Amino acid sequence: MKAVDFFKTKEGEKYLKTFQNTTIVVKYGGAALEEKSMMNYFLEDVAQMKQHGINIVLVHGGGKMLSEKMKEKNLPVVFEKGMRKTTEQAAELASEVFAEMNQLICLKLQEFGSQAQSLVHGNVVSAKLMNESDPENRVGEVVEINAALIDTHYIPVISSIGKSIDENIPKGSYLNINADLLAVAVAQSVKARKLIFISDVNGIYLDHTRPETKLSHVTENEIFELIQKGVLHGGMQLKVEMALKALKSGVSKIHFIDGRIEHSLMYEIFTDKGIGTEIVHNE
């Protein structure tokens, strides 16, 4: 099935009318970003949605590629609480690697008939050190998104790099931004209707060892209960907590879907059943 075929079904027609002229922010990562075949399916979906009148903003990283480049240059690859420890040299390298990934994404979108806007090197993201007591670790948190530079006449493609406005390091220094955090900030700034996390996990499970326990629909309060019970922890808890911030800012729905499934983006948005997990406001 091709991406365009989803719009020809009754379900697809219904959802297309609902989401035309709205903005959806997609955090693009995991195997969908790193495997070329999956990249083609995903970006075909994105291009078709744009060509049918839905504004898409992509936020991406490139963590696997960055780790490989760091190893080539004998730079240590260390993570603490899910965040990459990033020296000044590693931050510079991240800017280069993510720009390369950004260019690839933009060229692929062009192949599928859509024009992209490349936003790299932190040119829309003002940031500060996440840990000001450790200025050697160039991991940043978003201070401001310059939404005026994000042009939804195209498909904006934003790399997860920010420019520092922190007084503890030289102004304009590169800071490595967690792509999930950046996607939330972008969704807030462009007043997105939806925020979609593309990863290697196909939603939220009560028991990740039992596929039948996947939740297709969950509210804010239910998420809090899952966290309190210890069902959600580690990386997934962090992602979900970020998602809740986006809901509080006015985003209507958050989606978690697996980018390794062909056309997972279309299945989630343009079918009644969906394919991943959606988080919504309390009903």
C-alpha cells in the first residue's frame, strides 16, 4: 500500500478533512531515521501529508551516527540519565553530523515531491546549559524557539542543536539538545495540534513483554497512575513526562509510534484503529 492510498479510504477522507491546514510536529528518530528503507516509507508519508494540506514540522537528531563518528575520533561515548555527555568538541561534531542528516532528509523529501526548509546549527534554538555547574558538558535545554524562522509553506526540518545564550560559556557555542525535549518546545511554539514521537517502541505497554497489553488510548491522569505504579520508568517515563508538558501547552494529542513499521505514520493518523498509543487530555 502506498502512502497516497490512505487518503482514498472513508477513514482517510474523514481524517484528512479534520487535519488539513493544521500543524503536526514529528520527532523523528530511531530506526526510522537510521535505516534507509524505513526512511523512505516515513518521508513518503510526510511528503504526501504536506501535499494534501497538512503542515508537518520535523525535529531530528542522529544519535547513532554521532556515536559512530565520536568513536572514529576517539571521543568517549557516555550517557547519564539518558543524556549524552557532550564536550565542546563533541558538540561541534554533533552540529556537523546532524547537518549531514538534515541534508539527507531534505533531499529525500524533494525526491518525494515536497520542498523542505533546512534549519541546522541551532539557528532557531536559543539554549542554555542544562547543568550550569558543569560548563564542560555541552548539553543544553531550550530557552526559546524563534518560530518566525519556521516556514510551514515548506516542511521545516530542525536539527537538535542549539546556540548558547548562557553566560558560563562563549555566546553562540553549540549545545546538544535532546530531540524529544526540542520537539516539545517546537510544538509549543508553533501551536501544533499533534506531537508525534517516532521511535523503536510501538506505544505504551502495561507489560512490555506482552504485546496484548499495549494501550491505544490513555489520558493524563491514567499516565500519572502508571508512573506511580512503576509501570512507566526510565527512558519511556522521561518521554511521557515531556509529552505531558506539551499537552499542558495546548497540544491536543501526543502519539508514540514505531517507525520500523511501514507507513506507521499514516496508520496512526488516518485510520480509526491507529497503530501506536495516543495520550489525550483528561476526558
